[in-house]
Amino acid sequence: EAQVTQNPRYLITVTGKKLTVTCSQNMNHEYMSWYRQDPGLGLRQIYYSMNVEVTDKGDVPEGYKVSRKEKRNFPLILESPSPNQTSLYFCASRGLGQAAGELFFGEGSRLTVL
Amino acid sequence: AQTVTQSQPEMSVQEAETVTLSCTYDTSENNYYLFWYKQPPSRQMILVIRQEAYKQQNATENRFSVNFQKAAKSFSLKISDSQLGDTAMYFCAVSGAGSYQLTFGKGTKLSVIP
């Protein structure tokens, strides 16, 4: 089954404690992206990657890091989380040459930073 | 740069009735794609319908259809015979043909009333 898998689905943490949200896709997609969803703000892009070792900032990259060492994985790293990073996070992927195609989303990760 | 505006934060409709969700967009691309995504309470992002800007004909998917007005940069979603399962947040999005970046609107929360 084609899917994007995120972990953890739910996480409560404290300010300053480093955390990583993993994302893995099994569709051999080149393009992967992270979004955060906040009430009244829709989905905003954090970082994206066009392929292995190629990453770039989205609209709200501050406080986040990513890496793309393997094609299937695109982890999101919060080095020192703060309460304003409390949000719902989505990972998504898409194949190159499929600009009209569907962006496949993970099931979301609800993060709370106290 | 791309922008998407959904001017209706919340809407409601009686079961079996028809409802139209509004979306306007702006893009500097000559060719682009437009999407409507649905996010039910389960949080999963589901592609509802897509439209290629160079196609004149409005896209339809069963009870879902769009009214694409290219000159006005308008892309509304019509849901016919509304069902309780249509209750969800709906996001409009645009993607340039030469880009894989999706820009989302802030969403419209639709409630279907029995």
C-alpha cells in the first residue's frame, strides 16, 4: 500500500528538549515536504526536498532542521522546541514529473511544547 | 509567488442540499494546477478534485465539481447532494506547472447538518 508514515502521531514535550519527527514514504517519490497546520492559518510549508541531499526552506523554517540522506526518509528536527511550535505537522511526498499529481500526506503529528 | 484566499472560514449546509466553497488565487506561472483537499475530523488530507489551468473544461468527480474562472482567478468547489461525511475542513491549493510547491489557503470548515 502506498503511504507516507509519520512518527510519533502525538507528542508532548518541554521547551528546549530536542525532538525528531520521522517521515518515510514507500512510493519512491523524489519530492518531500513538511507543513505545519495552525487554526486560521491553513497549511504552511516548513522545508522541502527535491531529492537526496537537496533541501530548501519553505515559508516558516525558523526553529526547524531537516535532512534527506535517503530517498524514502525526510525527518523534521526541532533542536530546541518552543511553545510557538505547538502545532499539527504533516509530511507529504510527490513524484517528479507529476506536478499535476496528488500530494500524498502522512496522517499528521500533533506536537505540544510546554 | 503564489497566494490562495478562501474568504469563508466556516459554512454549513443541510444534508442533500448543494453548497459552494469559494477560492481565489494568484500566481505568476503561465501554467499551473489547482486542487481541493478535504480534511475530515480524522485529520487525513484527501484529494477531492484537481484542475489543470490550460483545460477549459471544469473538472468533476461524482458529487464534486469546480467552477474555474481563469480570468478572474477563481476556483470554487460545488458539492451536490451534501452528505454527513462531507463534514470537514476544505483547503484550496495552487501549484505551478514548473514547480512542485503547493500553496494552500487557510481553509473553510464545512458542517453538514442532518
